[in-house]
Amino acid sequence: MDSTMTQTTNGKSWLTSLRSVGGVVAIAAVIAIVYGYITNPSVTTAVLASSLRQSTPLVLGALCGLIGERSGIVNIGIEGQMLMGAFAGFLANVYIGRLDIFPLGTTLFLAVLIGVLVGALMGAFLGLMSIGLKMDQIIGGTVINILALGLTSFFYVAGLTTLGKLQPISLGALADIPLVGPILFNNPPITYITLGLVVLVHFVLFHTRWGLRTRVIGEHPSAADTVGINVQMMRYVNITVAGAFAGLAGAYLTLEAVGSFERAMTNGRGFVALAVMLFGKRTPLGAWGAALLFGFATALQTQLQFGGRIDIPHQFIGMLPYVLTILVLAGFVGRSRDPKALGQPYETE
């Protein structure tokens, strides 16, 4: 008994210390941003604007994960869904552009739409495995990741080129506001859409009947079934919509961020999105905050690597996003409680 109490006390003490360190790092980051803007506003603005854009695929991936888990379905296939969406959007951009019947803007819109649809199909496929066939959900997500990596690597053709990618859209006078304007009001379309989706998903999840039912089927599906809620149908719809978000994240990578496709270009973002979702306690706003933090660390890492002012081995700089994210989030995030029915197949009684 005494040893158990000692271990518990030590665990709480360690967690408290880690949170204190995280709080100090967060305060230091805010001070660094203010000081940086005073001394070099152009670089600071560029880093913060890059932070927002770096966070975009992570937010979309986190939304995909939290919708699934709120419905009771574990989705570790976000990486594969993003990769398939990126590949489909890129190919659509290439081949629709070659038809030369649509202007570039329409071609890009259709390519984004195709990437989203492919992500939704991958979500429906996960639903078929986990809901219809009642496979282990971890295995189902792994199947999607392996399938996506294999298909995109096999069918990828080197040398394909596109006519262009999505460009920033300035929102008039709002974009001229110091610091805030270039960060929030001068972005490409998918970045704007992502900001809107964060608010929309939060509203739907916590302020609508559909959101209430979604949370119920993730906690007590049998109780939901007894009052007439079609648990299986809702899970299918939610996991398909969640896949569409992952497809949009993939389309962002090839149609807005880079403009091209490379094998395995998601580079683990789907798994980082899962961590972002957990850090944000499975809430859209919390996930957005965690993704912004990781995006800031990534943008800062890029600035340190290519700014040429600090002579630090690139391996240490490459660690920065992960170390900073762990330290800061440890200061604000407590233990996250899983939905009670998470990962459990349900059969109608």
C-alpha cells in the first residue's frame, strides 16, 4: 500500500513538474514572438503565417480522428486516407489540366473535390471493415495505411507536371492589418476552409442533435439503440465524412502546399494528427490549438535551419517541433478519457 501511494505521489509530482516546465516554455514562446516582432517584424510575421499553414493538414487529420472516435471508431488510417487524397487530387490536377477545357481555377477545384471524395471512400472502406465486417479497428486502419502506400507508390509516374497550385487570396483591407492581416487574411482557399471547418465541427458536435447522437453512440450505443437511433448508420456516415476531411488534408499537400506529389509525402502527418487530437482532448478547438503549436514549432525549425544565423547541428533543430510540443502541451493537457464504447463493434439488439 505504501509503495503504491509513493508511486502515485511520485507520478503526480513528475506530472506537476512537467506542466510547470510546459507553462514556462509557453510564456517564453509568447515573449519571443513579441520581441521578434519588435526587432524583425517581417520574419516574425512570416513564421506565424507559416505556422497557420503548417497546422492545416494536422487540424484536418485531427478532425477526421475525433469524429471517428466520438462515434466509437478508432481511426489510425488517417495517414493512408491523407496519402490517397493527395495522390488522387494530384492526378486529377494533371489529367484534367491536360484536357485544356477548364480554366486553372476550375481544374484545381475539381481536383480538390476528387481528393475529398477519395478520402471519403477510404473512410467508407474503414467503416465496412470495422462496422460491417467487425474487424479489429486497429487492423483495419493498418490495412488502409499499407494499401495507400502500396497503391500510390505503384501507380506513381515520375515527371508528371501540373499547370499550377492554389494561390493565396487576400481579403482586401483586412490583409493590411499589421501582424494579424498577413497571418489570417492572406491565405490559400483550403486554409480558409479549414478555419471554417473547425468552427462548424465544434458547433455540430456540441450544439446540434446530430452531434449529441454522435457522442452518445460513442459512449452508450445500446442506450442510443433503445431510443431509436440507428447506431450502424450513424457510424457509417460519420466515418465517411471524417475520411473526407483526411482527403482534404491530402489535397492541401499536393494542390496548395507543394503543387506536386512524392511517394509517402504525408511523412507521418496522419499519426501526428492523432497525437494532436488527443492533446486537444477530442475537441475541434483544442485540436486546432495543439496543431497551431506544432505548426509554430515546425515553422520555427525551418527558420532556424535556413536563416543561417545559428550554427546548430540540423539534427537538434529537427527535434524542436516534437520537444517543444511535448513540453508546452504537458503544461495544459491533463489525462484524456476515451469514449466508453471506443473500439468496440456493436450489434443491434
